[in-house]
Amino acid sequence: MHFEAFTVAVMMAWRSLTQAADLPRLHWDRVQRLIDRAVARGLAQRSTEGVRRVGLDEKSFERGQRYVSLMTDLDGRRVLEVVAGPDTAQAVALWEA
């Protein structure tokens, strides 16, 4: 767990996961598994208690060809949920989540 925490901290400090993987000498697949476990732990611990204001937004990536919709806690400045796609159905899915 300490090594995973260190590796996640390194990944957060670097802009490139490839560069971050070089420091602890990890293969990219291993880095992805560490990320997946860290996200799962974070999701298991998150709480929406105290959330008073939320924001809905969409973001594009891959030169504007793909979109995600996200819900954020405006006061706590954190992402609450992310779903693929920019349309009304995704906004409803965010709200229901």
C-alpha cells in the first residue's frame, strides 16, 4: 500500500503517465492497474453528504471527437461523477447517480 501511495503521488506530480512510470520503473499496464485500484478505493470512501451545489458540464477530448459529462461539487471543488457522452440522457444519468 505504501508503494502504491508513493506511485500515485508520483503520477499526480507528472503530466505524463509514461514519465511517471519511469521513476518507479513500472510497465504502463502495472501503472494502469494501480490507477484502477486507487480510483476504486476513492470511490468506496466518497460521500455526497454536505453537497449543497452541483455543476453539470461536458468536456471534449481527442480533438473534440469524444465527450464526457461530469457533475462536480461546486463548494468542495471535486468531481462527483463522470459519464460518457454530452447529451441530455447523460445529464439525467449524472443526476440519478
